[in-house]
Amino acid sequence: MQDKVHCAHILVKTEQEAKAVVERLNKGEKFPNAAKEISICPSGKRGGDLGTFSRGKMVKEFEVCAFALQKGQTSAPVKTKFGCHIIKRL
């Protein structure tokens, strides 16, 4: 079991917005570019990069998804109390 993961994310307010982001990514838009343009999280300025984190550092729904992703994989929208995230394992 891995102890740490390196992830980036794009945070938006609604699931509808998140689905639109996933569509853009599926059409080939680069994750960091989309994060800089769309994300409401301050990490957006860094292309969504959250750095490396260990278990227990993120809200449960986010953590479960982040640790389940394979390197290079992008998640479906994940709802948390902060909004809706699209997570990419780096």
C-alpha cells in the first residue's frame, strides 16, 4: 500500500461544471492549462499541483479517490464539502 501520492486537481463548484471540465480534458486539453483557467482553488495557479501528500491530509472522499488512481490517470468528478474535484495522479 502506498503511503504518499503526488496529485493535481481542478476544483469547481458544481458537478455540471466538473463534467464540462472532464469533457475538455477528454478532447485533449492539457490538465495544467485547464486548472489555471478554471480551478477555484489557489493551486490552479500551479496547474492544480497539490504536491505529494500522505493519507489523512485530505478530506476522505478526495483521499480515497487520489490513492486509488494509477500514475497518469484522471478521476471522474469527486464531490466534497469544498465543491467538485477532478483529480490527476502525477
